[in-house]
Amino acid sequence: MSHEIEKHDKIVVAKEQAWHGLGIVVEEAPTPYQALHIAGMNWEVGTCPLYGLVEGEGTQEPTRVVYEDRYGLYRKDLNLMLGNCSEHYVPIQNVQVADLIYDVAHSEDIKVESAGSLKNGQRIFFLVELGSMGLQNGDDVIKQYAFFHTGHDGKTGLSVRQTNVRVVCANTEAAAMRDSSIRLRHMGENAYDLDAVRAKLGDIRAQAKLFEQLMETAIETEWDDAMMSEYFIKTWKQGKGKPLPTDQESKAFTKFANTMQTWHDYAMKHEHQANCHGTAYSAFQAVTQYATHDMNVKDMGNGKDQARQLNTLFGGGSRLGDSAGKNLTLALK
């Protein structure tokens, strides 16, 4: 899957460059209106009639016919066609999405982690910070975002959802879109229910708080070797979706045993875990470190960085990360 940042797209990201090396990096996280300007999204979408050509018989010229119930959607700054829609469809302009962010936040002090357009403007997004949770383990920071997303292709509605994925391209966009959302129809500026969106953001903040509490509990919970091993085995089985290898002479068993040792060493000895060795948190971190950074990935022709990104978002790394979180929650109940 490509990043889908095309000729007429721009992405703005705060402080840290995106994995693909594209986009405009700014020192300070911008406001929604600033992000709209920096990412070049201050253009409008219009509708226009759609026509088709019907081939004539013999020497007759083709006949132009109008589609009575379909209209084209286009970027007004480029006269670039983006999609088509019904007669009831009303484009939600990019600036209206920025307006919505201010409306539901009840604040001017809003920071955008990333924003931009994809597929020449067929889809646009704003990733808004909900605050960072700094845990006791050194510099570990878990960020939660509100992801505002819409499309101008006639198919993609406006949605608001929670995610901890830093959206900077189509790959990360797809990962964030897996999270539950509130969906809003393109039926004009009064189509969205501000109270419903505010309720969704309240739920996002509540879930973020619960996750923060889970991590704090994990840091304070000591595990011995047996408890570590039980957690690692359960996580491996669920993440891989298959039973443990039993043939100790097989490559599969050797790989499994080496993975268990790697996780154990990271949880009990690694310098990055120095202030929480032997805790439930260090066990969780051991798995997520492996799933995100150390797991072997196959380069499909676009480089190791993209292969690792896709593995973390959609492949074995994603499944192991999900399994690590679920089993940690169960273990600490």
C-alpha cells in the first residue's frame, strides 16, 4: 500500500518527521486553522453536472447526455475532478472541519499533530492532540488523539474517532480508521450533531484515562519468571493464532524459544527498562518493542522502513501488540 501523498497534496507534521520523509515539519504543533494553511488545504470543493457521450450509429456523431441524478465533485483551485455524488450531497468544506474541531473542543488552545490531504484531495484529515500521558518509566509517552477525517470523493463521510496512531499517510490513516468512530453524513453544515461529537470526545478522553491507569498499575506490579513466562506464552499464542511448536528439533521451536528469551531479557535486564525490571509493564514493553522494532520483516520492494511500518499497522506486529495489551488487561484484573 502506498502513502497516497500525490502531486497536489501536502502534509504538515509537528516536531518529528514522518516515516516516509515527506511533509512539512513545524517546530510547534499548529492550531487547526494554521494547519489548514500550512498543509495547503484552504481550497473549496464544488459540484458540477456530469455528462457522458453515447456513440452514434454509423456516421452519426456521438450524443452528449447529462446524468440527471449524479453530479461531479471537484477542487475549485485546480478544476480537478475528485468524485461524484447524488443531488442531495452537500460538500463539507475543509475549513468547516477545522471549525468543527474548535466547536466541539470549546477552546482556542488546540494543537494539531498532523493534517493534510491524500489522493490529490479526495481525503483530508486533522489529527488533534488529546494530551500526553507521561508514565513513570523514563521518557515513555503514550499519546491519544482525536482523528477528524472526511472525503471529497462522494463515498467517504465525515468521522471522528480516537486513535494512538500518528497519522501521516494512507497506511497510518487506514490503521487509525480501524478504531470506532462517530460518522456524520454530507448533508450540509447542520448535518452533524455537535453534542454527539462532544460526547464521542468525552468517551475518547475516558478511555485514555483508563489506559493510563492500566499502565500505572502495570509499572507497580512485580512479576517473577513464572508469571513472565505465562504472559509471554499466552501473548505469543494469541498473537500468532496457532499452538506452541512441540518438536524441539524444528526451526519453529528454535524461533519460538529465541523469541521467549529475547522478551525475557528485555523485561528483566535491558537498560531501557532499568527502573521497572521485573514488572508487568516491562513485560508488556518487551513484546511491543519486539513487535514494533525488532521483528523480522520481509521487504516487498519498497524498503525495510515501509515493510516494518506495514507490519506494525496491519501484520504480525499489529497482532502481537493487540495480544500484549489484551493479556495485560486480563492479568491485572
